[in-house]
Amino acid sequence: MRLALYQPDIAQNAGAMLRLAACLGVSVDLIEPCGFVFGDAKLRRAGMDYLDHVDLVRHISWDAFRPAVPGRLVLLTTKASIVYTDAAFRPEDTLMVGRESAGVPDAVQDSADLRVRVPMRRACGPSMSRWRRRWCWARPCARPDPGRWERVNERNCGAPSPRARLVRRVA
């Protein structure tokens, strides 16, 4: 099994995926152009010292990559009707992820042999930090000793603000 990154935008995400591939012994195909310089410090920082252990093949374009795929091309996409747990994967499959900002073009979608969806569970808002902030402000009963809890600004530990969070002061 292989992993393919289609024109990744964010160096840190690509580095994390390369690090995971190195740990699992999975080969990686990187389809350029990338949204960052490949030798970028952010990529190296995210990939840490695992990048030297990745079996990485860089392709200059989609047209250069497609004939090089040895088995089926399995696209992980939000537009698929099949959930990944219902799909039958093969050892020669190449799992491809799209750009963080735009996914993959329709032509790439159409050329995939199989499209699967990885469902994501949403918390009580668009992000976990917002969810955590709402929970802390809305749950006074969650504070065991209300007199010992304060709202503290995350930036400067000053007066309460919309970005404030609850912290417990320990004497």
C-alpha cells in the first residue's frame, strides 16, 4: 500500500503524513506543485528526523503520476458515498488525499478507481477550542469551588476577554 499527497498546501500537514508513513513503512508519492518549498523548514520540523526514512517519490504533475500508480487509486474524499470501513482495500492500493484548501479537481476524482469517505465527528462548534471555551463559560456547575476559579485571558493573563478561559488558582 502507498500514500499519495496531491499538491499539498501546508508543509506541517505534509510533514506529519510523511512522518506517519515512515513509521508505518508506507511509500509516499508527492504530486507537485506544492503550496510550499519542499525543503521548507516547516516541513522538516513537522517531519522531524523521520523524513530520512521515507520512501518518497516526487512527481512533477498529475499527468506524470497517474501512469506510475501500480495498483488501484483510492481517493479519500468528502464527496464519496462509500465509508472507508465498508471498502475492501488491497495491498497494491495507493491511498490519495487532496489539497487541504480545495481537495482534487473533478478530472482527478473521475480517474480514481475507488472513492471513500472518512467521516469526521463534529464537536459542538466549528473547532475544539471554541467548543472548550463555550463549555467552560456555560457550565458554572462544573467548577467545584467557584470562588477559586478565575477567567484569565490566554494572551496576557490579564482581565477577562472573549478569548478568556477558566483557570484554577492554587494557593
